[in-house]
Amino acid sequence: MITAERKPLEELIEYVRPYDRILLVGCNECVTVCAAGGRKEVGLLASALKMAFAKEGKTIDIKELTLERQCDPEYIEELVPHIEDVDAVMSMACGCGVQEIAKRFKNIPVFPAVNTKFMGASEQQGIWAERCQGCGDCLLGLTGGICPIARCSKHLMNGPCGGSTNGKCEISPDVDCVWQLIWDRLKALGMEDRYEEIIPAKDWRTAGGGGPRKIIREDLAE
Amino acid sequence: MKTESVLEKVLASGNLAVTSECGPPRGTNAEIIKAKGELLKGKVDAVNVTDNQTAMVRMSSFAANVFLKQAGLNPILQMVTRDRNRLAMQADILGAYAHGINTMLCLSGDHPSFGDHPMAANVHDIDSVQFIQMVKKMRDEGKFQGGADIDNPPKMFIGAAANPFADPFELRVARLAKKVAAGVDFIQTQCIYNLDKFEKWMEGVRARGLHEKCYILAGVTPMKSAGMARYMKNKVPGMDVPDEVVKRMAGVPKEKMADEGIDICVESIQRLKEVEGVAGFHIMAIEWEKKVPEIVERAGLLPRPTVS
């Protein structure tokens, strides 16, 4: 999923300070799963903002709404009946959702309520970790199903650097050395020979080096 | 001979080679690098110049290489993949070679989080193995990494690092094998304090015949104090300093510690000379270059051979 974390309340207060009527929009997809911007977080943030402004003697009208998906224009249309009545929109979706709202509504400001972080997985309750950088040319078939692009601090594609210690990365004892994980897995699978193959220099065009990326499926596109 | 590198010539002659290193200044004072060069002149075959080591900004390795070259030394251009993409790296290789620099060391580099610019973008366009492939392609095929022809290709003698002490140990010989397959000519190892472990690694290296496919220079660093020994043991990732080394440093009075560190270094070189497959030594006297001549002399590595 795409993970996100809510921005500090102080930053959000400053975004909405000039306005009296706000539409606060959650998303029922990734940000709900990672507890950053779903229906529950929309409610909590609306209360926090109202209380913060109440302390300053200001009343702010916040309308709460959570869409099925904010990265899809079809669902963004559901905002149309509400948009006339507000001065600004605050989105609790990832950056994709914020931009879809901005694209649809030309005359109303939209602000992000979360920092979009990475594509990751849940390691345990309340902990998410990066797993994929969307490089567009997946190497997992060569590396035992564990990604060195997303999970090695130096993107090393051909083995561990000289800083790998007791299975941990040199940058922190809290970070696994991904090459230790890859090696352990290749061994467990009896695929140690795979390590000896040199992975050639990567073509980063598919990772964004070629400019903003787009998928066009001729069979689906109208 | 693949190149005009003096280091290659010394190694090919069968002599034990000696290299050392200089850290460039944290500023623009060229006299600092020149003075370090003077200390090492005639005492070693070639001198590495570090590239923003520990991810701290310093004068570029390229510029400091030129000062050493002008002073009559044989500098080794260290380059890390952390700070530059492949365009910038190849551009510097062309420039360095045009200045007569024909030996280089291909590294990935310390992570930015260790240095004074932890907020910097962490480039790593290519890794150290791919870096070796790139420099070899420039030299042997006369082509840029992207495939276009190079006018007067740079003939670099290609070095890389190996750390026998990092984990997983069982992968460390295979990691070297990958660098050999990529085309590395010489290796400088991480500082060796755990000689038993190094010898075990070399057994694995010999079992695969890797010592016959590249020259392995054993890395040594003299300790200045017991504090430095403890720091390297506990704080430097991938460094293996056995307890007995720390105890030995701590067991002498403070004013004798530096001498003890030099003794340990010389004794290590003496023992490493006996290890089959060790082709020379890389003496990294960190901000202590003035001690290199003494170490080289006491280790019986003087005079340095003349090659043409």
C-alpha cells in the first residue's frame, strides 16, 4: 500500500487559517489501512482543528467526507454537491488524491493533511516499512523476492557493502541489511549460485529518470 | 600491461607493492595536500586520495590528485558512487586521465547519514560492481557506459575495496569474485586487525583462484591510542578489532601508545607477508601520514622498486 503520516497539527492550522468553511476529505483505501487518513482520522482531525480555532475565539465550519478512492476521478465527482459551500478543501489522501481534487476543482484551494511516505507493508500493528520504490523494472526474480533497490541504503544491486554487521545496515541497528536477508533466503532455497550473477547497471528511465511515468493500456483505454 | 600505472608495473614485477592514502583538506589550502605528498614521496608506490570520506565535504579527490601528480607522486583517484551519477563519474575519469592519472579505486562510499550533509541526495546511480564494469568498458572497449565511442579512451588500472570482516562472512569471497568477474585489477582491503580471520578469508580466495586474477593489497592502519582502538572496535561498521589488540594498546602508558600502535602495524605486515596471495600493503595512517615512512622501513619494504 501507499503509506502516509498525518502532518503536524500546527502546519495544518496555518493552511486553513484564512478560511471559514473547510471540506475535509478522507480516503477509504491505503491511508485508511495505515491509519493516516480514513474516516476515523477525518473525524479526529476535524475535532482537533475546531478545538484549536475555538481557543483563538474563531469558529470554523468543517464538513467531513470520506471517499471510496481519491485517486479515481469517478469518486472525486462525489465532492461536487459539497464544493460550492466551502472555501477550501483539505485532503487526507496520499499525494495522488490531493492532485485529483486540485485537477477537478479549478477555483478552490486544496491542501494536503498527510505526508505521503512510501510503498510498504505492515510489519506489525502500528509499524509499516518500505518494500518497493516502483522502479518500473522489477528485480525481485533475481534477488530471492527481496528488494535491494527499496531496502538497501545504497541501492546496491550486487551484494552487501562493507558495513553489514550482524545482519544490520551500517546506518542503524534498527535497519536490516537487505543483502543478509537476500543471502539467507537464496541459501534456504538452494539458489546461492544466483548471487554470482552480476546485475548490470540499471536503466532508471523506468524509475522516473525518463520523466513522469504513465501506463497506457491500449486494450482498456478509450 | 593494461595501463601505464606504476602500481600495475610494481605488482607485475612480482614485488610487494605499497600504497598509502591522503585525506584532502576541508578547505582550499593546497599546501596541506602537497605537504602530505612530500611525506610519502619515494616511500610508497602510489597514494590514494579519498573522495569525501565519511561523507564529509573535502577538496575533490581529482583536484588533490593533480597536486600530487605535479609533485611527482602516483596518485590513485578514489571515487564513490554516492555523490555522482554515471555522467559525472565518467566526465571526471576523462579529466583525470587527461591529467595523467591512470589508477583509480571504485567504491560505493560511506552513507550520507555519517557525514555533515545527511540531508543530501544519495545518488547511487550504479553500485561498485557496475562501476568496475563501466571503467573497464571505457578502457578495453573504448566506449562510454551508454555505448558511444570515446576519443582516446582512459586506460585506468582499476581498483576496488574488499572487507573480509563484514557480514555475512560466507559471502565475502563471493563478493570479491563478483568484483573480479566485473574486471577489477587490484583490491585494497579494509584495515586488518583480526589476522586469523583475514587468513581464513584468503583461504577461500585462494580456493577460487581469485588471488591469481587480481592483486590483493592487505590494508593496515596504525592505532594512535587505546581510545582509537576502542572506537574502531565499537563504532566503525564492518571493523573487526579483537579484544587482545585493544588490551595490548591499553596495557602501555599513554605516552607509549603511539609506538605500540606502530609496532602492531609492523608486526601485522610481517605476518601478512607470509600469506599466499597477498601482493602488497595499503597503509592507511589516518591523519598520521608522517608515520608511513617509518612503518614501510621497519616492515622491510624499502627501498621501493623503480619501474619503467
